[in-house]
Amino acid sequence: MSPCHTPVVKLAGWLCPLILVALASLPSASATQYSIKKEYSGSAFFDDWTFYNNYDNLTNGDAMYVLGVPFSSSSLPRLHLPTTLPTSIQRLLIAFIKVDNTTTVVYNDKRNTVRITSNDTFSVGSLWVTDMYHVPYGCSVWPAWWSQAVQWPQGGEIDTFEGVNLQTNNQMSLHTEPGCTQVSPNETSTLVTSTDCSYDANSNQGCIVMDPSTSSFGSGFASTGGGAFVTEFATTGISQVTSIPISIWFFPRSQIPSALSSNASTVDTATFGTPVGNWPSTGCNVQDFFQPQQLIFDITLCGDFAGNAAIFNQTCTGVCYNDYVIGPPSGYDNAYFEIGYVRVLSSASGSSPSGSSANGIRTAFVTSLFAAVGALGVMLI
């Protein structure tokens, strides 16, 4: 169950989904191959993202993406001690992004949720890591942690974390222009759904690898304390295995390597072992199919994937929109991200983050929050 159930902002008469910062401990990193370039964490987590601020016209979801502001003193965001974490951990801050679970939505309306995109882009030769304690799940829920180029599909897309409804396994994939395929991967997963990454094949299914671990998504992820996802957007030979441009690792909380838990400024992916998912350059030259990537968190509802009847009925009953999005909000108590940090590192061949534009309105949510609470420190409720 979500640690917070009370909406903190009102926007045009709507109760907006909660975007909070909360107390917790942040794991970190050590070694030699990649050096830290950008970190989203603590009180500054939301400082450099753009909120989409529009209905979901991208994946046909029954969702309204909204801002984290404005808010007034009467609706001041609160700092919480997350119930999913040990109460002894009270040092640093965690970010929450969640679906509105307080509003009864009427027919023909959409439910409020959030999509944020990094203002910076990250080039080939980058590595991004996120540590999460909880991920969204539930019937109609479609969360993702992913990246794409400003121009899509020309610049490609990397889906590190994605799933729908009551699915139990994380789905990783690439989406590109025609010509990119997964050939002879070196990966631990044997669950390969498709190998053609072209957006023009199989209704933009992408080249999909499923994580065999049931702790990689949904309630299984939460019950084991979450974990860390690592995406390597490499030049040829950066990984421990030659000719590997893109690799994804997932580490449950108890298995996060010391390279990520020691808070060092460099990381060597050779210490991570074989990735769960891998797309070698033998079938997809990263320089030909990918451009600098923007990072994205979003939670949509129903839409092309979660709302597809054949997929929806695999784990849920009823009709996606009619039986879940509209009406009482109780089905969304688990539809939230709980994020410790996002860190982006760069190899010698990678460049520093570059600023870019994205649709939407940027907010100063966290800056305003801490100006408001000032010396109050922490409020627990």
C-alpha cells in the first residue's frame, strides 16, 4: 500500500497525483570504467525534468499527465517516512511519482498521473542507474522507466523497465528504425519474445527480452525491497563482452553489487556479470540506430499495451477503462514509483549531458517545497 494517500495539489479543480520527496537511504557506486556526470536525488530530484502536462496522446492511454505544482500553503507537500523502508533509515530523501488514488472519475474523463522527461540528453558511452524501492502495478496500470531520442524513431528507444497490469516480470526492449535486430546476445535471460527492433514490425512490438525474475516487477519487486536497474548505452567493447552496445542489468536489493552501493564516483560494468538483456552490435550498430537519449518516467493507464484486451485478460478481468479507470480509486493504491536516485555516468568516449527541450512546462517543485518548509526539517505523518 502507498505510504501516502492524500493528494497534495489541486490543478483546475482536479486532485493531482502525488509527487513527493521522502526520507530514506540512497545506495551508490564504485570502480573504474564510467565516471559520474549527472545525479537526480534528494531535494534536487525534480529540478531538471519537464512534466508533460497533457492527456496521453502518445500511447492512447486513459490518463491525464499533470504538473506537480502549483500548490498553496494549505496544500503544502509533506515529507514522509516510506512504510516500505526500515524506520531506522532516516538520512536522505526519496522521490514519489504516483497515479491519483483519491478521485472518483466519471465516465469519459481520464485519471490524473505523471510523465517526466529529463531536460538533458545522454550520448553513446553513457550508463544510467536507478535505485527504486517500489514500482507501479495493478489492473490498467502501465509504468515505464525508459529513454528515447528527441527524434523518434530515427534516434531509437531503450525500455529498461516496463510492464502492465498484474504482470510479474519486467520487460526490456529496443525500438528503432528498420534494420536493427538482436543477434547472438550474451544475456542471462532465455525469455526472448521478439528479435526485430523495428517500429514498423509487429505493430511496434520491439525486440523484447523478459526478465525471468518475478522480483523484477509488480508486487514481487516491492516484497523484496526493490532493487537497481542499470542501462549501458555503450560504444563497441565497453562491456565485458566485445561488440555489445546496449545491455541491461537488474539487481534485487540483496544483490546490488558493491560497485553501486559504495557511493564511489566511478563504475566498472565488468564487475556486474552477464546482463539480463543484451543487444550486440552484430545485429544493431548503435551509431546507426541511436542518438542521444532523454530519460523518462511515466505511468499511463490502459492504452495500446495495458488496455489491449488480449493482454489485459491475461492477468485481469473486466474492461480496462470501464472497470478500473473510472469509478472509485482504490485500485491505484499500488500505482506509484518510489525512487532513491537516478545517476548517469559516462565513459571516456561519452560526452557530458547536453541540454534539450521537451514538450511541457518545467516546474520548480522541489525548490518551492524546501523554501516553504525551510528550517522545519522533517514532518512525519
